[in-house]
Amino acid sequence: MSQVLHIVIVGIALIACFITIFGYMPRRILTDDENVQIRMTVAKRIIPKKDIVRVRRIDPSILNGSVRTYGIGGIGFSSAQYRNSSLGDFLLYMTKDENLILIETSQGMNIVTNYEGDLGEFLS
């Protein structure tokens, strides 16, 4: 009986980990007149457009040497805080290493994410 209980507990723990990990997977970016939203499965990062000072495309090689300081990554996506010598501290919401953009805010926050559309949509 205790072996069955052990298997059930491990199974529940694995399912909880799976839901937590994939709950923070970046899914899409939405823009409206006031905000940019990076939508994840169960969460979102809202960036007020008035705070965005610069948006530019970047080469994936700029991420080389980055060290994850907090968050989830390495399983087909990344939703985490990183640090490297080129960007300093930055947030990374990425599902693939193509069409990367860097969003710089007036608070000094750098956010790297995937985006294929017109970068003009990020500015108010």
C-alpha cells in the first residue's frame, strides 16, 4: 500500500511541476494604445508604452555567455532573468532564437523576446 501511495505522490508532484513550468511559457505579444503585453500561458508581463525608450532587433549571438539568475529555461523556451556583459541584467521571454528584439525602458529594464511584426507598434 505505501508503494502505491508513493507513486501517486510522485505523479502528482510531476504534474504540478509540468503545469508550473509550462504556465510561464511565452505565447504571444499583444499591443494596444497604452501597453505591450507579453502573454504566457497563465501570466503576462505588461510594459507601458510610455516607458519604452527604444526597441530594436538583435542578433541571437548577443545572448552568448548569458547566465540565468532566476526563472525557467532550457526546455524549448525561456522565461527568466539573465545577466551578460553586453546587455547587463535582462528579462528573456523566448521560444526560439530568431526574430529577437530588445525592448529598453526608462526604468533601465531590458527585455528580450521574439517578435516578427513591425517594431513601430511598440512606441506610443
